Amino acid sequence: MKLLEERIIRDGRVKEGNVLKVDSFLNHQIDIALYNEMGKEFRRLFPGDAITRILTIEASGIGIACAAAQYFHVPVVFARKTHSINLDDDVYTARVRSFTHQREYDIIVSKRYLTSEDHVLIIDDFLANGCAVNGLLELVYSAGATVEGVGIAIEKGFQKGGSLLRGRGIRVESLAVVESMDAAAGTITFRRT
Ligand code: 5GP
């Protein structure tokens, strides 16, 4: 998505450790007009009528999922992060390793908001090694629901998440795929499809 790529080039900052900072428009300060265009693009990429729920993970995925949900006309459910093991019978849980904080946490979603009837579109801000999306997939499978696909704002194509998910036959659509980035030079290149 050209608009997003241009914005990443203009305002994104490459940090050591393969981290791309996009705080000024995507996940700290938020550009709602850009979010809306991203929401429309997700709808264009997943045009069918099967999707019944959008599932994301707090906190950065929520806004993007909400922007998309306006065009899918379905509810957004976000998995909550918790640092204590949840033994509650009313929730599905999965364990996720955080890319940015290098530690593990559990994610939970209420059984009331994810059922075997659901056809789920998973949305998140970044795809790196795929841990967050894997955790969300585990929640969907625990519920006996169907995965319709995964929509990502920024995929770092040089990390393994995208190819692992696609290798499992999961449809992954990313609005911008970073092919390479260099913290010292401050350069970013995108994959052309
Ligand atoms: P993964 O679980 O795929 O390894 O990493 C994805 C998660 O880590 C996303 O939910 C996102 O919050 C965070 N993340 C991964 N890479 C980056 C990055 O380069 N920049 C930022 N801001 N967040 C990232």
C-alpha cells in the first residue's frame, strides 16, 4: 500500500535489533485518516462475506482492527495480555513470546466472544517472527473457529513469521512488506509483489 510505504519512509525510524519505530503515526500517536485507508485496503484484500469477527491483540492492534471493522461490519475482539496464568474456565489462553520486550506472557479471550461458528480475520500492526499471530491462531483453533486470514499493517519480510504462516497454508496479506532496513544508514526498502 503506497500511502503506508511513503509514510514509513517519511516518519519511520530504524532502531538496532531489527525494530522499526512508527510511533508518530501508527502505534503511539495515531493518524486516523491513514488508519481508515488501511481499513479499506484490508476490506479490498479480503472481499468475501464469510468473516464474522476480527481478532487482534492489545494494545497496538486494536485501533487498526477497529478501522478495518468499519468496512467489514463485524465486531472486533482483542486478546488481553496477562502475566499470570489464568485458570478461568471462561477463557481460551495461549502463550506468546514478545518480540519487542523479549519475554513471555499469556493472552486470553473470553469464550463468549469466540465460538466454533466464527470465521475470523486476525489483524495486527507488525509481523516479525510470528509469535503474536501464532498465539491468536491458537485461540481461534481452541474455539473451533475458522481462520479466514491474517491482515498485517507492516510485515518485516526478512524475519520468518510471514513465510512460516504462508507455509502452513494461511492467507497473509500485509499492507507493507519491509524487505530490508539498516539502522546505521537509516534506510528501508520494500518488497515488490
Ligand atoms: P512477532 O510476534 O511476529 O515476532 O512480532 C509481532 C509483535 O511484536 C507485534 O504485535 C508488534 O507489537 C511487535 N513488533 C515486532 N516487530 C516490531 C517492530 O519492528 N516495531 C514495533 N513497533 N513493534 C514490533
